[in-house]
Amino acid sequence: MTAFRLDLPPCQTENVTSSGDTSSMEARLALSFTAPKNCVTQYLKDHQVDVTNPVQWPRPAPSIMDGVALSPTRPPFTEGVMKQFHLTLDPHKKYATYHDFRTPKEAEFRVLLVPQGQKTAVYMESLVAGNVGKPD
């Protein structure tokens, strides 16, 4: 997380997991934690996320990528990351996802929020490494 200049939110977090590789130009990080809802909202805002404009999962209709129709219930992360997170999503529920989470090193993350009562589970996967590995 240090290479990405990414810290956990400044509140009580639980169930923190992270893994990644910063040894190559394609630096990767997967991070998950649970925190109070209001803390998660502020954490997202602090990283330039427009919390008023989530992309809902499952999507309302199939999307097209490289001419191929993708199912609206296609998982928001790769199969490997879904397994790493031990994450199974209910296609009958709606989940907020964001693709505009940014770190001070200009890394970009996909974020999925899973409500858990007064808390929210946060799942994040880096999409763009930005300036990770470059001196500040």
C-alpha cells in the first residue's frame, strides 16, 4: 500500500486484507476492509470519487466490449480477485461500484461497496498503476 501512497481510512477498520506486486511497471494492489458507512463515504470523497454517481452492479443491461456482449451479472473484478476476496455477490441485490478512486501517486482503483448494516465492506482493485514506482 505504501508504494501507492494509500492509507486505510482514519477510523476503525476490520477484516483488512491486501495483496499485490509493485516490482514491475504493472504494479497491482487488491485491498479490502470493513468500516462505518460515513467513514467509507468520506474516504471515497478524499480520493476524488463522486459518491453521487455510482455504477450499479449488476448492470441494467448487457454491455459490449470488443464486439462481445457481456452479461449484466459479470463480476466487477477478475475471477482471481473475486476468489482472493472470497466474494460472492447476489445478482438480485444492487451494489455500488466506482471506477474513479485515485491515490496521490495517480493510481486508479475500481471499488465495490457491500452494505453490512451500519458498516460497509470495501473491495478495491487497482486498474492503473499511475506513478507507482517513480520517485515523488
